[in-house]
Amino acid sequence: MKEISCKLLVIGAGPGGYIAAIRAGQLGIDTVIVEKAKAGGTCLNVGCIPSKALIHAAEEFHKLRAAASGRNPLGLSLANPSIDLAHTVAWKDGIVGRLNGGVTGLLKKAGVKAVIGAARFVDGKTVDVETEIGLQRIRAEAIVIATGSAPVELPDLPFGGPIISSTEALSLKSVPKSLAVIGGGYIGLELGTAFAKLGSHVTIVEALTRILPQYDADLTKPIGKRLGELGIEVFTQTVAKSYSAETGSLHAEHNGRAIDVAAEKVLVTVGRKPVTEGFGLEEIDLDRTGRFIRIDDQCRTSMRGIYAIGDVTGEPMLAHRAMAQGEMVAEIVAGHKRSWDKRCIPAVCFTDPEIVTSGLSPDEARASGIEIKIGQFPFQANGRAMTTLAEDGFVRIVARADNHLVLGIQAVGHGVSELSASFSLAIEMGARLEDIAGTIHAHPTQSEAFQESALKALGHALHI
Amino acid sequence: MGEFVIKMPDVGEGVAEAELVEWHVKPGDPVREDMVLAAVMTDKATVEIPSPVTGTVLWLGAEVGDTVAVKAPLVRIEIAGEGETAAPAVDNKLAAKAEEQPAVKVEAPAPVAKPTQPVKVEAKAPIANGHATGERLEKALASPAVRLRAKESGVDLRQVAGTGPAGRITHDDLDQFIARGAQPAPAPAGLQRKTAVDEIKVTGLRRRIAEKMSLSTSRIPHITYVEEVDMTALEDLRTTMNRDRKPDQPKLTILPYLMRALVRTIADQPAVNAIFDDGPGIIHRHHAVHIGIATQTPAGLTVPVVRHAEARGIWDCATELNRLAEAARTGTATRDELTGSTITISSLGALGGIVTTPVINHPEVAIVGVNKLAIRPVWDGTQFVPRKIMNLSSSFDHRVIDGWDAAVFVQRLKTLLETPALIFVEA
């Protein structure tokens, strides 16, 4: 068995792991990163990036179809468009491949040694990796667990055949005639919407009383409306039971009443679970918080020298949270004084229209016992939104009533994902309503709605 | 019947291995749930490992003194039923899941805060999950760049007054705070109140000493007996022997004589040279005399053991004593050299005072404390004569040693020390 030693070992080359490794490399730390599949993790290979590629392709195709249908306000017309999904998927794979190569190159540039294979803890300082060329033992002074998360399977509907997870949904060779999506969370709605735009008949099956339950009703209302326009059926308070391959239908129970949903494929998106098995974590038996590895404000686990970052450490399971943790841990290992001091972790839901949240929602702020002011500005009153057929949605700002400190910003609308930057910057910088109201926002852009929402909270919105 | 494997638990400080210092069971022993199986020691603490199951010990995975990696199999226990091979519950049941944390220095805050309220410098920080709503609002209002500078400068921003909008802390505020902190405090006029409290975590050897002392004094009803010993004759003998010693012989202190006298006394009074196992109620009366010598080291009290004093002459005792004292002081003494005593001598030398109340080295039953030797006037019947007088303060486990026997033991010791020739007479 080959044996190497290093200062820092990172297990998992997803966004958290590869950022930790790159930053550690930059800081001159002797770093090894282990990945059993491809660099980039869920995000780059089967998550954020490929799903956004598919969503974009679906949106483009849908616009063409809308134009072809003749119901087009812009006066466009064209003959019946078609899509070759295999070609689309190949294009998406090309992007993923470029990014894989990019991450690998960045790791190399930072002087990080990459080991491909499945890692397994031997003890708190030693990890064995099964590589193609045999067992490799790695001894490290510090270890970062960045093993990420995996889709949750339903016991009655195990993955395989027509029952697919988000991973398989991103690599289908043809557009299924009908698709049942179990789980009305953001992953299910993003992919369900994309397939509806590609031509599938999509049904959403959600056990709770409404879709996107983590968002308030105001934010999800435009999504619900759009789902209807796209012909997507939504069954809330409905529990999926079983799938019959012969009839090609999903059996479910809606308020105690049995229903059948036609489904060539069934996409199960009922959540993600941390990957805490299969790599010998039981050998070191770290403390947990529920299913997740328990960490402190420096991402330290219960064992000295072992850190954990990203999805394996808890909600929100977001790539940019993992990246920020990874960067912080690398600097801590390098001896810098760091601790988690972020005020907000923005979250984007790439539905149609998109949702952005950063900081506290009105309900969360009230629950914290804070007296708040809210300013909400609709895109209907935004010139730029009108010119892009993007009048649905609004920007909403939540601030303290006493000193106008901005606590949270939410938006729903077309392309609002790009506004997330200014939302989070405002919160991190400790902006007050007056700061946002007093910043000139370029005209004509959707961002004006952000400024107007602050003005509205101050009681003097100009365009409404 | 099934088998249950207990693995070395994570003793809670993130260490990868720990030293097995004591077995409480041996193969074949029946064990009950929660019964202590073994004790392991990390560099910081000794932790007892309880049994999570009831059954019979089949196999022990290490010997005392072995270093065992965390999660290595430690004990196999035969149990009724299916059995399992992992014991995740063990960790939670650790009797003393060590909770060492770096000592947090608590001190009075810098000038901005009220001078009478001690403020913890280390902020209670939220976990890195980022959605601890309440915590977020307690944070000082400052931009990420200001926060980073504060962190690197070791400044708790909650102590910095912000002059920006809504009390936001600006770079200037931080600069001023740091500049103020760097200035020497104004020279105090007269006596000042001090409000700082240093919190010192009891760890390592200090913790072991604390545990051992609590054990001894809570379990053992001590009887302490003090007697005066005229050391004049012994001191004369010692002076002569030291003057005439060979180059390879060490300089003799009182201790080697006392050790030899102890050996002679124990021959007549074997009850004091024993280990009392008060669980099953068995006294192990040892024929060997292993004398522990309480020794002060930079880290604290340790007790190196002169083994088989009964088989050592006075010079040999002195040589071994010097070697062990040096090993203990430099921290190179092995586990064998620090355990296994059957009786202990405690001596504070020149700081010996008149009387001490020695604490018995559990589970032994006797300890002999040496007090300071001083020239005192003694009435010899016609006049006062200067004599070298030294007290012996000795404690006994009153459960197994009666006061009478304790007195007889000390009187016998006194006789030997006052007439040192008796120490050397063939028995």
C-alpha cells in the first residue's frame, strides 16, 4: 500500500471541497483532495449547472413554440419548432465537461494533489483511498469532510427504470410524454417547469398544503399562476403510493381519495440527505445534529483536526454556503483567525418566474420580536419589466422600524436571480433603507424596483 | 449467545488515540451494564469506560500501558441475544466525557464598557449554518471588511461603538478602538480594585491529582498520628556514612533510612503494607514493600515507586530514589515506575513544618509523612540538651487499621530511627 502524508486532506471535490483545497493551496498548505467521481460535485455535474442549462434550453424552446403558436405579443412568427433533447443534453454535457476541466486545472494551479477514488476513514488522522492503481493511505494533520448530499429515495418508489432522481432527469435522451414530479420543492418545480416547456405533460404531487412551502404565499403566487399557464397540474396534500409500469401511471392519495396520474417517468424530488455513509465515518463517530455532522462556527467537528463543510453539515444545502465555509476552513487551517460571521446566505429558486431571498422574511423578523417596516414594489410598475414581458412579481424589502436597518430582501420575477448580488451586499454592508433609496439605480432596469421598494418602505415610492 | 464489541470511544477531545491505564475486568468476569471496564488516559484526562451491556468478558484488546487508537476494539463481551459489533452508545455514557476547552480568559472590558461588568472576550458565536435568526441580530453592525479586520485584530466588535448610520461600525471606529486599546492604561493612583477573574480549566495531571485526592478523602476515613522522633543518633550516623561513602555511592538523605526502617517495621506489622479493595472487601497484604515517594514536579504531585525495598540495601534505596526523583521531575518516568506502591512516604523536606495530615495514596492503607528536622532543647533529666528532633505525621485507613495498631507501628518506627543500629541488625 502506498502512503502519503499531507497537512490538509479534503474529502469530496464539490464546490465546498474544491474551494477549500484551492484556497489552502494558495496559502501554501500541502493539500490533497480526494474525489470518487468527477471534480465539481453535485453542483457542477448533476445539480446547479446542468439544471440551469436545461432550464435555459427549455425556456428558449418554449419561446419559439409560443411564437409559432401565433399568440405572441411581439409579432414574431415561425414554423413549428422542434427540439432534439439528446443534442441539448450533449450541449449541457459539454458545459459540464469544460467546468470539470476548469476545476481540475484550478486545483493543479494551486498545487493541490488530486486523488481519484473512494475515501474511507481509518482513524481521525488517516484515510484510505481505493484508487485505480490500488489502495492509497493518506495521513493528514487536518481533514475536511465535504461529502455533500444525495437525493432522498422513497421506500415505495425506489430509483430505477421510470423512477428517476434529478440526476437522471438531467440526462434524458428524449422528452417524456408525461412526467409526474413528486415533491413540490424548488428542485421539483425547476425541473418540472423545464420539462413542461419542453413538451411533457407535467403533474406535481406535493404532500403538504402548498408548493414551495419554505416561501411565503406572496412569493409563490406568481409561480402557481405560471404553472397553470404552462398546463402543469398541481396536486397538494397528495401522497404518492406506487407506480404501475403496465399502465404507466402513478398511484397517489389525495385527501384520502385515490388518484392515478399518467406518468412515463416519475421524478422524485422529496429532498436531499447528507452523505454520511460509505466512507468510514462510523470509525470516527462524530457528533451529529440530526442527520448532519455537527459543526461549530469554525466548521470544526467534535474531533480535533476534522472539519466539515457544505451539505453534510446541514441546511441550507447551497453550493455558495459550502464555498464560503470551504474558504474559511482553509484559512483557519493556515492559522488565520476566522469564524462564520455571514449575515445572510442568499437563495435562488430558478422557477418561472425566479425567486430570490436574502436575510429575514417578514415572518422571520416578526418571530424574532422585531418591529418592522415592509416595502413592496411590483414589476408591473417597472418600465424595463414591461418591455421584456416580465411584469409578474415584485421586490420586497424588510427593515427595522426603529433605525431602518435592512434585515431581508425577497423578490419574485423574471431574471431576479441577478439581483441577489445587490440584495446580499446591502445586508452584509449593514445598509439602511435610506442607503438603498439614496443609491442611483440605472434606468431602465429591473433593479429600479429594488430602490423603489426601499422608497416605498420609507413612505414615498415614486412610481406607484 | 451473541457477542458485543466495545470499541475505544472518542474521548471527546478529538484525539486519535489514548493510553489504557487500568483494567477493571479480566476475561471471564461477569459485567453489568454501566460497570466500569477500563480507564484510558489522553494527554489531558483519564476517562472511565463503562460497559453498555450485561454479559461476560471474553477478550481484552490491550494491556495496561498500551496506546489504543480511537475505534479500535477494546473489549469483547458475550451477551444474551443477538449481539452487535458496534457500540455507538458507549460515547454517550462516558463517565467523564472530557470537555476540555482552552482556558478562557475573562477580563474587564476595554474603556468603552462599564468597568464593573466582566465581559467574556470570546463571543458566543452561532454555528456556521447561517440561519440562526436570533444570533444574527446580536452581531455588531459592520461591513464584511470591518469584521475581517476586527477578527484579525482580536477585537470583539460588540464592544466597539459605531458612529455610522444605525450604529454601523466604520473602519474609523475600529481604528480608534484599536488605537485606544494600544495606549498604556493611565498609571493607577493608589490602590485599585481588580475585577478580573481567571478561569483555569483543571486538566491533565492536575485533574488526575484532584480526582485521586477526592477519592482518597471521600472513601478513606483517615486517622492521623503524630510522634516526635529524636534523630540525633541517626544524623550522626548519616554524617559519618556520607563522609566515608565511595565515589559511586549517592549522598544519603533521611529517606533511605526511613525506607529501611519501614521495611523492618512492616515485617512485624504487615497490616500497614496493603491494598484495600473495598468493593469486594478484600485486603491484599503484600509481602513485597513497594514504597511510593510523593514527589513534587513542575506539573504537580507524582508518586514514583521504589520497588522491592525489602530487597534493597540502604545505598541501593538511595540510588533508586535519586533515579526515580529525577525521572519524575523530567517527566520521563514510565507508567510502571509511577504505579504499584503498597505504602507511601511524603516529605516536604525543609518545608516540612511541624505537623501534616498526609492523604493516603488510595487504595493503600498507610502513609508516613516526614516533618522538618530541627534542633530543640530536650530535658534529659538533669538539664536541657540540644537534640535533633523531627516529627512523623502518619495517616492510616481507619477501616482496616485500628488506632492502637497505628500507634504501635509508629512507635516501632521511632525506636528504629532513634537507635539506627537496629535498622542494620540482622533480623
